[in-house]
Amino acid sequence: MVTVVNTLNRPRHPEKQNRPETDVLRKPEWIRVKAPGSAGWSKTADIVRSNGLHTVCEEAGCPNIGECWEKKHATFMIMGDTCTRACAFCNVRTGLPKALDLDEPQKVGEAVAKLGLSHVVITSVDRDDLTDGGAEHFARTIAAIRRLSPGTTIEILTPDFLRKPGAIEVVVAARPDVFNHNLETVPGNYLTVRPGARYFHSLRLLQQVKELDPSIFTKSGIMVGLGEERNEVLQLMDDLRAAEVDFMTIGQYLQPTRKHHKVEKFVTPDEFKAYETVAYAKGFLMVSSSPLTRSSHHAGDDFAKLRTAREAKLGRS
């Protein structure tokens, strides 16, 4: 279970306070991670803190933070630390966000340059309070990284921009190298797991990216262990391929607190491998499927493999 210190003396998840507590299943032996605290981790933490930035690594309680920060790989979370959605699986703070920090794109660009990143992942909270859902802020952040660290390839992990006309076009026009938007779970779970989102809207978003700029790699991920059936996951794969998504990630859901959605099952490494085999057979250029797979884990290495896979595919056609 992830424990987050509440420094603001208010509930981190006010919408979950009245939910009944559930038992947290004991993690199996194949889910073990190294505790953070190395010299590399500390240096990354210092750069994040000195630039006044947030990372999804911390806010969402990612189990891979020790490994990634040791290598100076951090996933920056823009537009604050408070989300307007209340997904049952997520550990990011919920509530009414503060106004945007207009200097944040510059700060992110400077941090990327200081870390010397060859590949960076930028994500955000949902900002349903903004007229464009934060699309322009994403575009300004991409532009700042291009200016301050021109050799860095950029991957974005966006919200769904639900009911924000023109938002996707703004972000695509900024030309990230990878556009990631996670479906998170199978459609039958949306009302209980991701109630503020719409499955087919998310699919359409990914499809629109390809229609607007076919050169941009698209990516999406799901968690398993939320009560989904195998056939539902296979149908979701088909839906993603119909939207021409290039890269799929599949990871184990881990319950942040007793108030969050419970883990229905710990999926075995063999089952993850079977999902990977099927996904490749369905035509994805890249698949990452393992208990500790997360959207931005090994993102730089995966991007290099993704480019190689596209070149190989074009060479065969």
C-alpha cells in the first residue's frame, strides 16, 4: 500500500472518505521493488524540488520510482497536483485545482535540460475546469522543451479533454513524438473505476491523433486485476488496433489505500506474457506487459524500439 503524507491537513481524497474500507491483498513474491534512496534518486529529487515541479512518480505512488529516479528518469506532471476527476484507482489528490503556473513550461524545460534527458514523459492531472482542458499548456510545455533541450524526444500522457472542442488539435499541432492516452480498464469497469470518462471518447481521441498526424506514435495502457475477464481485454486490444494505436502497455493494478478500488486478482507473470503474445499477433508495434509495467517505465528504451519496429515494418511493405 502507498502511504502519502497529508501536509495540507485536509483529506487527499475527500470523495472517498465515506467509502467502506476494503482488505488489501498481500502482494505476491513477483511484485517486489527496490526502496528509493540512492544518490541518483536524491539528485533527481533535488532537481524536481528546486524547480517547484510535480511528478506522477510521487503523486500516484509509482512502485518503480526508486529504479527510474536512480537513472534520472522522472515523469513530470503539469498543471498542479490536484485533479478534477475522482477515479477509484488513482492516488493523485482530488479537488478544485489552483490557477495554472504560467512559468511551468519554462521550469519543465529547464529541468529536462539539467537532467540531460534523451527522452521525457509529460503527463498532467485532469483539468475539467479549464476551457481547453489544459491543451495550450501542454503545447507550451512541448515548445519549451524543444527550445531548451532540442535533442530530447517528447512523450505526452494526456487526459481525455472530454467536452473540450479543438483541444486535441492544439496538442497534436505541437508535434510530440509519442501521444499516450490510457484507457485504464475495460469498458464494463468504467462506471466503478473511471466514472468521469467515456470509453469510446478515449478511443476516438487516439484515432483522431493518427488522423491529424500519422507520423506521431500513439500509445495506450490498461491495468489488470480490476475484475476484468480475459475476453474483455482481447476485445479492448482489437479496439485499440482499429484506432491504429502503435504501443500497448499492460500492468498490475495496485491498491493505494483501503478506500480505493480493491485488487480483485494478482495476475501472474505467465498471464502477462500470454497477453503480450496475443497483442503482438494483433499487430501492435510494441507491447509492454508485466506486473510492474507502467506507462512511462523504460519509456526511452521503448521509444527507440518503437522507431526500429516502425522502420522494419515500412521496410517490409
